[in-house]
Amino acid sequence: MAKRLSIFPLTGTILLPGLQLPLHLFEPRYRALASDALARDRRIAMIQPQRPSEGAPLFSVGCVGRIGEFEALDDGRFNLVLEGEQRFRVIRELDVTTPFRQVEAELLEDDENEALSSVERAGFEREARRFADAQGYSVDWDSVARLDDMSLINGVSQIAPFDPAAKQALLEADDISTRCELLVQLMQFFGRRDGDDDRVTLQ
């Protein structure tokens, strides 16, 4: 069933179901987006533009988030936390008079009970340790071991320092095993620093 969604296009940032994304909204159009969402259903759809320019075409898949915590500042800005609910696929962008963009989209059904095999989980954790060591990250591996598969794979996908195209590929993966396999491949490929830049890129 098609659904009308108000979107926040943001390069390099993805949201996945079950995760949280803190946002600071200061541009007038996104302050209007937050005000509109709070007055209606508290939902904002996150999606990446294909390039970081005004009005750029959108990637085809994003994720709907529900505003949880929020703070309306005196100058009109907002601090809020989006809670990822459901991925969506864009059908078309709508011609609207609002300052923020809107799309018609199809909501995607993900299996919330998906799990990795023990071999997949062990392989992922092994590669994650190598990647973290290569990048100089400090990780609480005991806490990692206590995470369920979905929280672990989606969480790493959302925060990993990959470029926008790689993060989009992770978002578009149709199941947790596919996303896990892609993450392992990306960590193997990107398991190095790029000169003096901490951010790992495909460029």
C-alpha cells in the first residue's frame, strides 16, 4: 500500500529499524518538517540523496523514523531522536507546496525475528575485531557479544565510517544475513586508514 512520507534527505546518514538517530534541525525547512511531524504522526522519513546538492535525486530506499525524545529550542531549532520503524521504497517524488520534500512510497516488510547462523556471527565478530584494530577504534567486545544479531548488524551498518554508496547498499540489503555478508566484505575492503582522513571512502 502506497504511503505519503515527508522526507529528510541527508548524505552519509542512514536509519535502520530498531535503532535511534539523534538529529539537530536548524534549517527553516527542516524545522517546518519537525513541526509538521509533531502535529501529525511524529514520523520523518530519512533517505540519502544521490549527491549532496540541492534538490538532488533520491536513492530508492530509506527508513521511516518516529520522533521519540525532542527538544524545541527558543530560536526555533529542534533536537530530536528518531526511532527507526520501517524501511520504504520510493515510488515517486510528489509535487508539493511545503518547504520540505515529500514522496509516495511503499513500506517494506522486514522479518524482525531474523538471526544469523553461529558461523556467520563468529565470522562477523572476527572481521569486526580486525577492522576496529586497523582503524584504531576502542570497542567494548563484552557488550558486543551480548547484542542480538539484528541490533549488532544494523547498529554497525548505521555507524560504520563507510561512504554514502556503501551505507546505502547496507540499507538496501533485504535480510540480516545479506547485510552481515556485505558488512564483512566492506570491512575487508576498507580495513585501512585513507591517508590522514579517518573516514573510509570508495574514492
